[in-house]
Amino acid sequence: FADARTHTSREDILTLSGELKRRFDELVGPVLGELPSGWAVLLASDHGFVENPGYREENKYRVSRYQHGGTSPEEVISPWLLIQKG
């Protein structure tokens, strides 16, 4: 859900992040809630993204705001998150 939404979003990064967090809470939150105390889950992604330097608000319906990062750290370093239920 995150990759598809990121590549179609025209929102600023704070709005997009909030939307992705809400969706994460909806989809993953119930699964995490079922874990026994002390268990940990590692979530990883295949890549990050960068804001398109060619994006302009007046072209927001023709140009993607976010894109793959090429050889940037955002593209080559896999994002991950470790969650432990306390």
C-alpha cells in the first residue's frame, strides 16, 4: 500500500506520512495486537523514495511528486522498523 500510494500522491510529505501511518495502523495494528508480550516483528521495505525535483504544484496532475531515488541513500538503503510488544 505504501509504494502505490507514494507514487500516486500529490500531497506534501507530512500529509503523505500521516496517511501512510493511519493505513499502517489499520492494516498492521490488529496483527501486532495479537502478538504475545515480548515478541518482536521486523518490517522491511525494498526501497525508499525522494521528492521529484521537477514537481511543480501547477503540474500536480501530470507529474508524480515522489519517485524512486536512483543512487541516493533513500533508494539503496532499505527502510526497516523493529516493533516489540511490551
